[in-house]
Amino acid sequence: METWELLSKIIFLFVILAITLVVAMYSTYAERKVAAFMQDRLGPNRAGPYGLLQPLADGLKMFMKEEIIPTMANRTLFILGPSIAMTTALLTGVVIPWGGNLTIAGHVISLQVADLNIGILYIFAMVSIGVYGIMLGGWASNNKYALLGSVRAASQMISYELAMGMAIIALVLTTGTLSLKEIVDQQQGWHWNIFYQPLGFLIFLVCAFAETNRAPFDLPECETELIGGYHTEYSSMKLGFYLFAEYINMFISAAVIATLYFGGYNFPFLNRLPLDANVLTILGSVVFFLKIFFLIFLFMWIRWTLPRFRYDQLMNLGWKGFIPISIANIMVTGVVIYFKELFF
Amino acid sequence: MTFLFYLLAAVAILSALMVVFSRSPINSVIFLIICFLSIAGHYILLNAQFLAVVHIIVYTGAIMVLFLFVIMLLNLNTSNEPHKSQLTRITAVITGGLLLLVLIAATKDAVLIQAKNPADYNIGLVKQIGQTLFKQFLLPFEISSVLFISAMVGAVMLGKKDSKKN
């Protein structure tokens, strides 16, 4: 790898990191504004114009709070918990193709940090490691509510990972590749995977809600039963890390859904516009981010519309609802592909 | 690359030792997770990305979560660890020694296998593994999947039996 390529990758990595953090930061603001809109309120409007500085104020508050580690807690694991949650949340953005290729001074720069040929599986692996952050944090707090919250989180994430994996298998059957870049490139024009895998998309979306612990699947932190769930004992920036990791996960899940099912940075008539290739690439990235923002809005919309599940309902939905449906989806997809290859 | 190999190997061996030596089961589980991650790193060094990721998903993401889950539910700690009698210790030492003996006997006459395609760096990628599994080793692959299904059905049956008794 040449020096300029390495350098461009490193710069791009930091840009992605910054974008992820800023989007996650302003998701907290958007969430409160959306909630306010849904409930016919005004929402935060004191800090700055339209309350735009509210996330900064929140962050400052988190930093200034007293840091408390319970006496009976396991100190190492107590600190390790939020760190793992934050790290795995940030690691996922590496394989997402944020745009096409830019050509600057003769050098082609790909707007994707790493084009792994197992991109989907990498995201899946990071999600499955992310469970440890919640589990270890909840256990190390030495608090029964935290423990219950983390046990709930772990069983919920394991259950929904299965259905999610099977939705991905059906998608891989249609695309024939595990690389996210190739999946996006196949979806040019209107060939979005949502039209080929509508059921798979639905399963993936619901499982993404469950994996990010968002309402109606927020039982791990169910306030009415468990105080705060796994982060009951946390304060200061360690609590901030947990809350922030949730928003980063939401952003990344929205990006993954947009990549897998909504054509990523493709949009219809992309190739017919009489524009420079670089401009088209940037336009594609802008469209990609618009798709992501819409999906983030969808996450919030559902959170403020639907009530929380009961825990047995959640388990029934996962094991008796989604897993059989996703297996059926795989079978139907396989049969259709087989006959398509046989006859056409 | 060599430096990375030695680093990963050192981490793997040290964490594997810590699994055995640490007193608290939770710490053992965490060291086992680190051990698995470093083994996944070895796979990446061999350019076997698929194996590495599947290793992380299956071992780190599923099996170890279940381990941790059980330990958390039973709340196993050093404080309430059942005291082991002298007899158990002696038995454990003898069994471990015998296992070591068997392992040494088995590896004593081992010969270094020559790699089939030493220059093929694509051997660990999805396509190659899929071709090998579904062409060369189709029957063993399918039989092992039947084995897994039978284990799953067995586990469900065992679980059902218990609930009826209550």
C-alpha cells in the first residue's frame, strides 16, 4: 500500500469517526424533537437557536457529573462494560460503503475504509461482541436490577441475532456475495433489494430494533420494572457511553439497512445525470445519508408510537414468529433462484 | 507479520493459561474470549477472513455469551465456590496427567504435513471454503449438520420433560 493511500485511509477513518459521533449526538436532539412533535410539545428550545446546542449541553453535563463506582462492584469489569459497548459500536462503520470513488489529482479514493469480502459477517460479528458490553456492565454493577436488565439484553440479542442472520442468508442467496460494496453496486437504478426481499427486509428491520435495544424492544432498560436496567448503577460519562453507544448503533443499523436493502449510495437516474464523476459520487453519498436519516426517523417514529412488549411476547415473537418465517423465506428464495436459473 | 504472529500467539497462550489459573469463573470466561479473539487474529494473518469472522460469531458471539449467561444466572463466585476435597484434587491431577500422556503419545510420531497449495492465499476465502465443503466434503458436512439438529431436538425434548414434571 502506498503512502498516500494509507494516509487517505487514515484521514477518511477520522472523518467517518467524526461524522458518526456528530450524527449520534444530533440524533439525541432529533429524538427529543420528534418525541415533542408526536406529543404536541415544543421540545428542547433553550440552548441556542431552536435548542440546537442542547446535545453539547447534555455532553457537558455528563462530563461534569460525579463519577460513582459502587463499593461492591467489580471495578475492572464495571469500566470495561461501557468501553466495549462504545468500541464495538464505532468499529462497525469501517466496512460500510459511504460512497463511490473520488478522483483527486489522479488518485482514486474509495469512500469505504475496508472492502472486506465478508463485510456483512463482520458487522454481524461486531454486533455479537457488543452484547458483552451490556452483560459485563450489568453483572459488574452487583445490583439485581442491573443483572436482570443485562440477562434480558443478552437473551433478547441472542434470540434476534438468529432471525437476523437468516434474513441475511436469504439476502446473500439473491446477491451471491458477502461484500457490502458489491451488494450496493448490484442495486443500481431501481434494483433495490427491498423489492426482491420484502419479507427479509421486514425481519431485518425488526431485528435491528431488537439488537439496538430500542422501543418497543427496550426491555433491558425497562424503567417501569427495572429502574434503569443494565445501567442503573452508572453515572457520569460511563452512563453517557452506554446511551451514546445506543445512538451510534442506531445510526450504523440505519446505514446497514440502507446499504443492504435501499441501494446504498445509488439512486435512480444516477448514471444519466450529465455531471462530473466526483460530483456524482458526492451526490450519491448525500442521498445515502438522506436514506439513513429517514431510517433513523423511522426508528424514532416507532419508538414514540408503539408501547413496549411484555417479555414473553418478545420471546414468542422471536422464536415462534420470526425464526420460522425467516426459514420459510430462505426456502422460498432458494427455490425461486433454482427455478429461475433452470428456465431463464 | 512475524511480529504480529508472535504477539497474537503470546496473547493466546497467556490468556489460555489465565483461563485455568483465575479463581473467578467470570474472569475465566473473559480470558477465554480474549483467547478466541487472538485465534481469530491468527486466521486473519493466514488470509482466512471467513474463518476468522465465523470463529468470532460462533465462539465469541454465541457460545461464550451462553457461558457468561449461565455463570451470571447461577451467580458463581469465588466466595460461594464449593470447597474441593483432597480426593477430588488428587483425581484431577491424575486425570490431567493421563491426558497429557495421551497427547504426548499422539503427537510424538507426528510428521509435518506439507501444505497442498502453499502459494494459494485465497484458500480461506468464502468461495474456496464453500467449494471444498459442498463438493469435496458434501456428505460429512451434511451428516454433521444432521448431528447438530439431533442435538437441538434432544435439548428441546429434555427441556420439555422437565416442565411436565413440574
